Amino acid sequence: MTRVAVAPDMLRWARERAGIDPEELAGRFKKLPEWEAETAKPTLKQLEAFAKAVHVPIGFLFLPQPPEERLPVPDFRTFDSQAITRPSPNLLDTLYACQERQAWYREFAQVVRQPPRPFVGSADLGMAPQTAAEQIRQALGFDIEARRDCPTWTDALRLFIQQADQAGVLVMISGVVLSNNNRKLDPQEFRGFALADPLAPLVFINGSDTKAGQMFTLAHELAHLWLNASGISNASAAPLNGYPREEVWCNAVAAELLVPLAALRPLLQDGEDIDHAMSRLARAFKVSTLVILRRLLDAGWLQRAAFDQAWQDERARLREIAEKTGSGGDFYRTTIARVSRRFTQALVSSTLEGQTLYRDAFRMLGVSKTETFNNLGREVGVIL
């Protein structure tokens, strides 16, 4: 039985990088403490299993020191006003998968001679957020009344995604890495990212967040596309301190897009209980109560001290609800949402025409069977 020597520092790096509970790993690899102490060596098969469990290419474990893994796009995330330095394997793998899809779609768009999207890079940080929000509203046909008429937040989010898709944005939403339900994405690490490109503008939204939270993230990342500024975000609807200027601007644009002050002010009621006001206005605009809180502060209806307390209380309430909420839904709708309807239509068409290998299409869609591929084609109207 062949055993291999691995530097303890590499094993510890891989374990810490994965962010997996040490007790869980120890339960699966009972000799791991001995491997790290160099009192025992793993077999090649054991090391392969360990690498798979911690989501590290096995070749990395034979390096003399841990590699420096840098995000390939700007990182706008902060925690306690400090930059976040280490991305998780889940974030990296999700980002790489989206970059592959974007590169494929960019080439597809060139082949079929799709025109560049004029809104990418049409704004700058000197533009008033109200002006940028109106530009986005016009480009998407984002109608407040139509959203208000949606029966649920989910319906409102679907409408928003559909409008962005029709404008030419690849909107991808998933709460897991690729189609691996054992690798859940953490909204505390990142809420979304934008990959700006005139031919293939892409927005990814962390599907583990609430529906209302996802709506704000979509609005925020669209603002990034208007700036032509790729980047990863973890900003919420709160007024931002310690964040890059781009994030502050995109947050202001998102808030104005979802809840314009001109539409909010006529609905404000003096002396109304804050909880009642949050609930009533969140239903009216189909947004998170946190977005409403932010806009109540912007409108001057709420003072900063009252806002800070209400924000803290509401975040705790929503976190408790999120922990109790399960997941599920239609398989094909979920799969299409993970890669976007626009991307699915293009990839299925290209594959059926022989321009893309089925193997590559299956990988980018996250499917393994021809029957599933064909059913996805039917869902998006490519196969009759």
C-alpha cells in the first residue's frame, strides 16, 4: 500500500480554507490529526478523498507552501470596515463557473452578431443615484405598479429577473455551488457579484438569501453593470460606512430603484408604529423590510438612533426566520435560474446545431443526462 508524504502546513491550510467543522472532518478522516502531526502518512486514495472533501485540487497538497488565491475580480466586501482577505472555495468555484459561462456566451454573441448592451458603462460615480436609478428603470421597463400588483415577493423577484433578462443581462441565482446541494453558499460571505461585459453582462445572486434580499442584490449588481465595474459584494441595504465608494453609490441606486422617495413620501403616515409602517410599505413595494427602514431614514421619517435600533431588531428577526425556512421547488425552474434563461436558450440552441459539445453543455448547465438537457430545452422554448 503506497503512502505519501504531505507537509502538515498544507493539510492545515486545506482544512482551514474549506471552513468545514474540524470535528466533521475528523469523523471522516480519523487519522487526520496523525497526518498533521507527521506520526502517520495517508495513502494516495485517502489523500484523494481528503482533497475532494475540502474542495482542493490534489496537486495543491504537494506544494511547498499554500498558494496565494486571489479573486479574479475586484472585491468590494468588508467586515467591520476591514477588507475580507480569504475567499472560500465555494465562492471561488462559483465565480470560476460564472466566468466560464460568460466567456462562452460572449463568443456566442459575437457569432450571432448580437449588439453590445449600451447600458454597460453608461454611468459613473459622479452621476446622481436618482438619475442612474431612472436609467435602469427605463432600460428594464421596471414598473413600480406592476411589481406592487405581484401577489408575492417571489413573483416580484421573477418579474424583475425577467425584465433584466430581456434587457440582455445574464441573471444567475443559486444557493449552492454548481448543482451540489452539499455545498451551500453563505450570504454572510457574499450576496452577489457582477461581471461587466458589453456583450455578456452577468449578475450572480446568492440564492441562500431571502427573496426580498435577492431583489436588493439584483438592483445593486445592476448598478455595478451601469458603472462597468465588476466586483463581489456583501453589502446590505443599510447606509454604508467603511465600504468602497462604488458600493455606497450602488447601494444608493438600488434603494432609489426599488423604493423611489417620490413614491414613498405620499405613503408615509405621521405617528405610525414603526413595525406596522415597515410591514405595510414592504408589502406595497415588494421589498425587504430592511430596504424600507433604509428609505424611512433617507426620507427623514426615522431618526438615526431609532433606525439603528430598528435595524438591529429586524435583522435578528429575519435571521431567525431564515434559519427555519426550508428550500425546494421545481427542478427545471431551479436549474434554469442557476444559469439564467437567456444562457440556457443560447447553449441549448448552439448544442443542437453542433456548435457546442454536449459534454461542455452538460458541465455548464450542471446536468448529466440527455433527457434532462432536452427537458430544459423544452422549458425555455428551444425544443418543441
